[in-house]
Amino acid sequence: MIRKAVIGGTGVYNLSQNSRSETVKTEYGIVEVDIVNIDGEDIVFLARHGKNHSFPPHLVNYRANMKALEQLGVKFIYATVAVGSCNELYNPGDIVVIKDFIDFTKSRPLTFYEGGEEGVRHTDMSSPYCYNLTNIFYKIAEENNMQIKGKAVYVCTEGPRFETEHEIKMFMQLGGDVVGMTNVPEVVLAKELGMCYLAVGIITNWCTGVKKGAIEFHDIENSITKNKELITRSFLKSLKEDLHQNNCSCSKAIIEL
Ligand code: HPA
């Protein structure tokens, strides 16, 4: 059983050169992962969009991805997400920890529970992002002089298009700090499977209309290149800490009817 995983978002496609590929068959589809051995312990790496960034955000097979991790035995997940910022305090190039989400997706399978054999289940969303994984990540960041700019509310859009200026104005009024296209349903499915999950945001651009100028691909690329090593190294250090589910609600998020 492999208990720990890292999910890489846009621009983060491996943890280490020293890895072996594994194919996991799930009832939702086939998933390719890398198994990386870190100081004698196997850790799973999953590229959210596929190894060659082949799935756009609305077509990522989130259920297959998360089910594959469950089948491997995973309980603890750190993930990266590339995001735009609509909060003046968070600049392109900054790193934020995601503390909550607002869901504006439209057409994705959102749950493992579709009635039938699986039944009907509702999942508690009072703390989607694990309290323990958050605290550990903060501690490791401090020890390694990595600046975390703050805790951000993530607005998830359907994509793959970027937002209009007035959509962003609305998200700001709703309390959104950063905007991305992938964290829902990933975090929700993690909760349905009783996993501890934390997403760390790499701010790649100002959201549409927040500052003058269009969103440029090279800005997005630069922010990710600057941060990905730092973040994945911190994930691996965080995953070495004493991980347990004794004092978080992650394993008990499904509300029994
Ligand atoms: N909007 C949505 N998703 C994103 C953005 C954005 O501005 N930047 C990176 N992912």
C-alpha cells in the first residue's frame, strides 16, 4: 500500500526522474501514475491533466484519478493548482494555500455516489482542505524560507476559457481570492474517499480585468517554473512528517443518512 501522493497541476509533470510508471485500472477508466521512491518510501505522483497535458480541465477524469489513488492505498494528498489572482494581496509568482472553494463548474461528474449500487450520500464541506496537512505545510515552508502569501478562497470555473471581466468582479464580491479550473471536483472526491487533501496555489496571472493587459502564456509559465521545485520539495518534506487522521474530519466527511 502506498499511503501518500502528490498531484501535479499545470506545469508540474514529475516529482523526480527516478521513478517507475504504473497503470491503474479503475471502474472509471485507466490512470497512469509514477511511483517515486523517496528515502525508501514509495510515493505516488499523478499528473492531473495526464502526462502530456492531454486533458483540458473540464475533461479530466477526476473520478478515475482519485479512485486510482484510493486503490493504491493513498490517504494523504498534496496537490498543486495554477490560479489567477483577483485579490490585490496575491501577486503573480506568489504561493497560497487553498482554504475553501466556491464551485462554478457546470458539466462534470461531481461525485462517486450516483444512486444505484453506490447509494445516495452527502458530503460535509465544512473543511474540504485538511487542517493537519495545512499546518504541516506551513511549518515546512517556514523551515525552508518559502513564503506563503496567505490562505485563499478558490473559485472553480468550468473552463477551458478564461473568465470575463464581470465574472471576475462577481467572484471578488463573493469573497473569491484566486480562480482556477480544476480543484472541483478533485477535492470533493478526496473527501468522499475519506482522504486528507491540501491544494497549494501557484499564482500565474492577474485574473481578467484586475490589471491592464491580457493574460500571457509566458507569464504563466514563468511563475510555475519559479515555484514548482520549491513546492514539490516542500510536499515531499511534509509527507515525511507524522501523518494521521486522529484529529481532522477528513475520514468522516460522508454524512450517513
Ligand atoms: N482563470 C482560471 N484559471 C486559471 C487562471 C485564470 O485566470 N490562471 C491559471 N488558471
